[in-house]
Amino acid sequence: MEEHLKHSASSAAIPQSIEGVVESEERDLESNSLIQPLLLKRNRTLSSNPLALVGAKVSHIESLDYEINENDLFKHDWRSRSKVQVLQYILLKWTLALLIGLLTGLIATLINLAVENIAGYKLLAVVAYIDEERYLMGFIFLAVANLLFTTVAAVLCVCFAPTAAGPGIPEIKAYLNGVDTPNMFGATTLIVKIVGSIGAVSAGLDLGKEGPLVHIGSCIASLLGQGGPDNYRVKWRWLRYMNNDRDRRDLITCGAASGVCAAFRSPVGGVLFAFEEVATWWRSALLWRTFFSTAIVVVVLRAFIEICSTGECGLFGEGGLIMFDVSTVTLTYCWMDIFPVVVIGIIGGVLGSLYNHFLHKVLRLYNLINQKGKIHKILLSLAVSLFTSACLYGLPFLAKCTACDPSLAESVCPTNGRTGNFKQFNCPDGYYNDLATLLLTTNDDAVRNIFSTNTSTEYHPLNLLIFFALYCILGLFTFGIAVPSGLFLPIILMGAAYGRMLGIAMNSYTNIDQGLYAVLGAASLMAGSMRMTVSLCVIFLELTNNLLLLPITMIVLLISKTVGDCFNPSIYEIILHLKGLPFLDAHPEPWMRNLNVGELADAKPPVVTLRGIEKVERIVEVLRNTTHNGFPVVDDGIVPPVGLAVGATELHGLILRAHLVQVLKKKWFLKERRRTEEWEVREKFTAVELAERELKIEEVAVTSDEMEMYVDLHPLTNTTPHTVLETMSVAKAMVLFRQVGLRHLLILPKYEAAGVPPVVGILTRQDLIAYNILNAFPHLKNPKSREKGN
């Protein structure tokens, strides 16, 4: 029997409640609860079965090998590289960075063109019915079209690529943190993400394409780095340099930055987003390549915008790189403006944390529905689509028509086209419907309309309140259905609505335009929910093209993030906890300083070690009876350079499970116990072969005669593994583990003497997860212990 854990994050650092629910082993893994993904066996020891919800199924989770495996083969390969090969390696990195930016820009343009044209022609048809006063037919057409687009997106996600549903950003964060999330970056996922995003956004659902574009950029980067899909990989000689997790991590970071750049046309903001939000490990060389990738994205977008400005792209607009330009407003400050700016920041932090809290509850509710099967997932998506269509079409009928300002030209107010700031809808000539201006349009145009400046009398406060309440409801119930979805745009719309309402309330006391209040409100809610500051500030600066907004935007973001952190974690951290992905936070728990790694080693089963020259039978036994991915290699009976030889042992290093399986597959056996020569291992293995991780012990056959033979593990052993003394605190070990990007951390004894093993334990990612530690050491839950730790 296994237990499911229910992660419920209640603060920025410590999960509030974790429950176990006994489930049957025969139960379909796809029906496992989203809130109970991590399957652990309850023990007195610190052990776990690393399973987590990825896509629609509970999957076995492995860590990534970001550490350089310095065995004899690697050292020889590194020494033998010529200057030409080093230049090839550097050139390949920059070439892939260029291709990532180029392809991400092309696909983002494709998605934008498709959404603008599909949604545009759909809305034009609806407006035509309204002009003819065939209101029922207008609703039927809108609802059926939206249901069709939603069906396409949902069926693709449910049946072909469950990992394409949602934004994908939490899984990218986990991958860059060192968690191997399976099937997240495949070719099928990429295709479904592209088509599904077009369908979901065209359906008018309250979601954006920004999050999916980040995932799309990461998929492109991963596929380029590995030479294509798994079944059709390009065996190009140069690509062997990228056949490791470390370089693939850098490529996916470039892909994530390019995705943000493509979504917001914000190159610097994309780089900062990768640095602040998704990347765990960073260096200056990576900064240059991500910036290069985002620069390529901007060039591609600029080129297509020039092409489309001639009218050759259908209904695609003529906008430049600045999506929501508010630079026409001359901004001046006075001391009275400090008060509303602070209020917006506080409201954004409170509402952002409330949004995170209720979204957490909705996701748990949706999982109870989704676990009933694929049909229920599709029906849930269709129900949300139908409800959205009814609200978007029906609510504008409740708004009163407003007379157009006489100073506006007839071609500006009212408008009947797809775009425009004064939609006529059902109003007579010379009047417009402000609620229809916000609802009966695409999400991008809704943002432009609500951000519009010098329009202080355009929107009625009551209609803004209706818009805000509606998008709060739609934002909560749309995210979590089985379609690609992003959180950025719904949160921007909600924040802009209450920002504009506050601007109307402060109209007589401030010099700040209402459109700028909407921008500040959007920024505050995003900071209150996602807890980003620097990257978000630059993204909004590049979005709006108004440098004068910078000081007050910074104040709003800092206040919103601070207030939100007082209540719960960011929305992406909550999703990570719900999925059970073993993400290591940047800051360890205070009580982790009260525990040392030696105590963790004592709570685990004894460490499994191998000898430098090991019998094949022993290797097969270890591989078949354990799931460990690394084994210390220990030699005894050696003669040390100094000291006594009696009982002396040597920790030669760490050998990976994948390398042991390769040894068995290649039949690299010895008939006698002896050390091999350096040329022997190079004759049998290549660095490319040792980089493979797919082979399993069940796929290897070993005869009874071979069981009696030997293997020299010394040439394949990483002789420089990271080690810590058993007296080191868990907090310090966790920081080291995370920052270096480790998969294994060896624990050495404090004292060295005859009979004392050279290694007393191994720490892995699962051993440093707070819940697992508290499960083995329940006394640490005592508040008094935490106070001492502080």
C-alpha cells in the first residue's frame, strides 16, 4: 500500500498541512489526485519513492546530472580536445542560441497571426448579427465557435500531450532546479502547445498565450540541443558536445527567456524573467547568450510587423514592438500621488494572495473532476467555454449606452469593427457600450482599451466593477482546465480594472491619468500573485514605453510583493507543491540548522557501496534490488602514502547507475581481478555512449558464467564527487546542493580510523525536502525548536 501526500502551502516557506490517503496499487495512475501526487512510503527512516504529477499521470521523478562527471574517460576526452574542437563547442552554443531565438520568434508570430485572424473574423461575424438585431443568432454563433476551438485544444491536450496543458512554467522552474520532468519538452508537446494555444485563445477563454510561449521556447531549445525528437534524432557529430544535462539546462534557459520576449516583445524583460523567476543557476556567459536569443526574437518580430503593416496579414494589427503604448501622457507627480500608489500596492498584494489561495482550492476541486477520466476533462473545458461565452455576450446588454464625446470623430466613436475603443454593440448611432468595449474583443485588445489614456470619462465605475468581478471568476475557473493557458494576461486584466477604478475615485486629487492607474494596478496584482519585481518592472516599462512610470512602478511592485509574501507563496510555488515536484527553495527552513547531515544519514538505510574491482554478480544484484542512481566506490586493503596500512580504505569516487548498466551491456568483463589499462576503457566506451541514460537493467542479459567475472570500475568512476562532513547542518548542505546543481552529495565521517567506513551516507534531492525530513524527525515541528533555530 502507498500513501498520497497532499501538499497545501500556507506560507512562503512552510507547507501548512500534509495528509496521507491510502490508495490501492491497482488504481489507474492517471486518476491520481492533483493534490496528492507525491507517493511516499511511511517509515521511521528517511526514504521516499519520488513520484509526482506530470501532465495527467503520476510519473517517476529523477534528478538531473548537472555535475561534471570527472572519470578517466572524461579527463582524456577533455585533454585530447584541440583548439578547433573547443571553437566548435563555443560556436555551437551561439548557433543554437540564434536558432532558439529565430524559431521562437517565428512560432510566436504564427500564433499571433492565427489568433488575431481567427478571433477577428469570429467577432466580425458576431457584430454583423448584432447590427441586424439577430441577438440570439449572434450568441449561438459565438458559443458554437468558442466550443469548437476549445474542443480542439482540449482533445489534443487530453489525448496526445497532457503535459501541454497549463502554462508549463512551474515544470520549467523544476527542470532548471534539477528535476527531470518527463515528456515536458517533446515534439508532440510542442505541436500540441502551439495548436492548443491558438484554439484556447481564439475561443475567448480568460487565459493568455504568454505562459505557453515560455514553454514553447523551452521545447524548441530542448529539441535543438538533443538533435530532434527521440525517435528521429540527428546524429550530427557536433551535437555530441550538447549531450549532457548541464548544457541542455542553459539552452532551456535561453528558450524560456525567448518565450517571454516573444510574448511581451520585451527582450531585457525576458532575460530578467529567466534570471529572477525560472533559473536556479546563472553565470555571465549564460546572460550573454540569453540576451542574444531575445535580440533575435525582437528582430524576427520587427520584420514581420513591417510586413504586416502593409495589410498582408489579414486582421493582424499595425502595432509596433510596444504592445500597450502609453507614452503620449505627460506624467507629473505631487505629494498626493504617494497615497494612491501605496494603496494600489497594498491592494495588489492582498488580492494577489487571495487569488493564489482560491486558485489553489479550485485546482483541488478540478482534480476531483479530472480523475474521473478523459471525457470529464473535456466536458469541464467545454462547460467553462460555454459559461465564458454567455458572460462575454450577455453582460454588455446590462450596461447603459453612453453618448460619444462630440470632440471625437465619427470614425472613432462608435466603432463596429473588431478593434476600437468605443464599441457600438446594441447602442444607437452616436452612442457606445463601454462594457462591450472590454468584453466583446480579444484579451490583447481589452488590455489596450483599458490601458487607454486621455479617456477619463469612457468607462463607468459600475461597469468596471462588473468587468473586474467577472474576470476574477473566469480567471479562477479557467486556469486548470485541460488546455494550454497562461496566467499573465488574466491577472493584467483584473489588476487594470481595479487600478482604473481607483484612478476614477482619485480623479480630482491626482495628476496621474486613469490609464496609468490601470497599468499600476496590473503590475501590482502580478507582483502580488507571482511575486516578481525586477523582471516585471522592466517588462511593463518595455510594454508601455513610458519611462516616467518607472519610479512609481518600482514602489508598487515592492509593496505588492512584500504584502503578498505575508500570506502565501507565489502561484508557481503553489503549483509546484500541488504537483509534488521536489523543488529546492533558495532559503532553507530555520529548523534545518538544528539538524546535521549525519543524523539524516542515520535515518536512511545503510549506504550501498561497490569495490573498485567488483564481481559482475554483485553489480547485477545491486542494480536489480535498488533504485539508487549513484554508488560510492570504495577500495580496501590499500597502502596509503602516509600512516598505517592496517585497515586502510580509500573512497575512490562515485559511479552512476547508467554507467554500470553500460558496462553490463558492453560485456566489459575481466576473467581475473585486476586493474585495467587506460587504453582498454577508451577502446570499449566513448563519452557519447556514457551520456545515454535510457538503458535499464531489465534490458540487459547476463549469463551465469559472466556472473563470476569481474569489472574494473576505476576508469568510469567520478573521482571528484562533492562531499561534506557529517557535522554539517542540513541548511548549509541544502544551499550547497542547490547552488552547485548536484544529484548526489556524499557524507564523510568526522573521524578516520581503522574500521570506520570512508563514506557514511549519500544525500539526494528527496532527502532535503522539508516534508520528508519532518516525517522522519517529527520533533522538529515543535515551535520551540524553530525558535531556537532562528
